Amino acid sequence: DLSAKLEDALVQIQSLEQQLAATVVEKGDLLRAIGEEKEKHEKQSLEKERAAQVLRQEIDLLKNSTGKERAEMIAAASKTFQTCSKLVHQQQAVDATAELQKAAHEKIIEKSVRLVEVKSHLRDDRSEEGGGGTQ
């Protein structure tokens, strides 16, 4: 009877050890995930700080510039925007052309496959006619 109780206690201890090991693994995974999130947030925070610093520099530049310099900066920014906009439209046209070419290529392949099938069928018909005529 005591032996059975000791055996049960040993099984319970082993079960608790397994649960503890699983908990330790889960805790390690959780700590790792928390560390990764912390690193990600720190990186984002640094990026935001750099962006804020650039904005502060640009604001200082605008504050310290004359009306003529501001007008020149605005004109340059406008020209850059127009150039980028044109590039976007050109890329869209290139993409549309590529899609049309792809569709045309697929149709050519489909028609070529169909042509091969028809030729094969015609050959089969001819061989049947030739074979049937000799019998």
C-alpha cells in the first residue's frame, strides 16, 4: 500500500516536473517575443525621432529663409512632384502594356496548342482512311 502511494507520488512529481518544464519553455518564448517587440518598438521610435529631427531642420530652414528662397524650394518640390507623378503614369502604362503582351502571348500559345491538336487529329483521320482503304 505504501509502495503504491509512493508510486503515485512519483508519477505526480514527474507530471509536475513536465508542467514546470513546459511553463519554463513558454515563459522563455514569451520573454523572447517581448524582447523582439521591444526591439521593434525601439527601432520604430528611433525612426520617428529621426523623421522628427528632419522635420525640425526643415522647419528651421523655412523659418530662416527669405520669401524668394521659400518660393524656390516650393517650385523645386512642385517640379519633383510632377516628375514623380509622370514616372508613376509611365510605369502604369508599362504595366498595362506588359499585361496586354502577356494576354496576347497566352492566346498565341492556346491557338498553337489547338493547331497541334487539329493537325494530330487530321493525321489520325488520314491514317485511318489509308489503313481502312487497304483492308
